[in-house]
Amino acid sequence: MSYDHASRLAQHEMKEAVCRSFQFKRPGSSAYWFNLMWIPGKLILTGDGCDMTLTHHHACSSFDAAIKWASSSEMDYLLRTAKQQQEYDAHATLQEIIRWANEPVIEALNGGTDEHYVPITEDGKKRYRTVRTPRRDGLRHLCQDYRRAIAAGTQDEFLEDPKAVDPRRIVRLKPNRYRPILWEVDHDPHRFWDFDPCWDRWLSLWKDTVGADWHSGSNYNTPVMVATHEGRWRIKDALERLLDEPGPMAPQCMCALDVECVYRWSWSQEYQIEAIRFACSKIIAAGLVDMEVEVP
């Protein structure tokens, strides 16, 4: 021990600290046992797979206040109080990307929605509520109208052919209609096929994964796969491998911030908070806490 440290500790006296500790375990088993200990300013969880400290010098200033505070607080708040960090969730990130890619396709098939805000009064305060009204501008509505026209015998007067405007129908352009080259080499799918704009997001994912090495002379992993169930599953599988670890190989939609990585609390973190809440509820049920105490 250095002289400076020794001089700071030389006058210290020992006395028993104020604390309360409780053990929780299954009778005859040591699996998942844990202790919850209170000391002024902290609740400390230790045990089998447990090691977490909640620090709040005001709420945990007394035993009664600490137990009452922890038993009634939200999990997210308690985890942040314990200085925990959320973990990257590759599966949830993948689902968010798929939702983003499917959004315009679903709108093209089922129609979009209009949003407007309606003023309401709650608890004497004026607020606004979002009202979403479905539009009848999808392929599904066009098909319904066309079937009604056939039943009425007026299909010849129908202005649009549902098959011709079906966004799932991708037409190969004839050579004399090929569009100008947009990239250095001819691997822009829009040069050779007429895609509905609703597929642009899926095409972006295709380029980032199975279509990265595609060129116009290849018949393997062609961009038309985005309009098939099997093709989208193959793109999804490739994305799953790409997203295992966030990094420089992230899809373009994430680089452009259209979709962000999803971070969530881990199973272990949530379990430990549940253990603290469980312990607090048992301590309260045993009548060991003055519930009239106000949490600072």
C-alpha cells in the first residue's frame, strides 16, 4: 500500500454496516437461487446467474422505500438504473427490414391509408388523435370492381385491365427498348425489366445480397425473384447471414438510415429484473415493508 493511500485510510474505524439481506431458493435445490440485499442507496442482486446492482441514492435511502420503488418501477427504467446496455438483436433487425421492404408492396395490393388529426378533449386537456382512413386504390379493390362489372355485364366499359396493372407482373423489355446504362456495367435490372415502383425496396435488398454479382448475361438469381415467394425467402436468408453482426456490410437501407439496428434487453437482463421484482413482492407480502412510506 502506498504512503498516500495508507494516510487516507489510517483513521478509519470499523463498524457493522446497515443492511438487510434475503435469500430465495427452491427447497432441496440450488438451481436459480439468489440473494437480494439492501444497503443505503443500492439494491444488490447476487446468486446463480445473477449479478446486478440498482443504484438510486434517493429512492433506496431506506429499506422500505427501496423495496416499494423497485416493486413498482418499469423494467426499462430499472435496467437503465443498473447501467445496463441493450444488446443488438439481429432477428428483430431482420424483421424490421422485411417490414420496410413489404410496406409499398402491401400498399400496392391492398391500398394505402390517409392520416388526419382529430381534436379531442381528455381530462380537460385538448389533444389530437390520429385517424387512419383506408383508400380504395389497391389491386384488390380494382379486382373487386372488375368482378362487379362482369356480373353487371359492363366489363367492356371498364377502363383498366387488372392483369395489366398487377404489380406482381414483371415484363421483360425487348432489346430495342433497353434503357440507357445507369451503372458501369449492365447489371441494372431496370434496363431489362419493367418493375412496378413498389418493388424498389426489395430490389435494393436483392442487390445487397444474392444479386450482388448478377449481370445481364446470367440466368441465375435474376431480379425477377423479388416478385416470388421463394425468391424473397432466399433474399431473407442471405440477409440473415449478413446481419449476424452489424458492420460495414450492412444493407443500403441501413446505411441510408431507412432502417436502424434494433437493440433490446437480453433474456438474462430481463430475468434478473424479474428476480428483483419477485423478491420485493415476497418481502412486501411478508409484511416487512411499511407501504405508507413515500419514495423520495
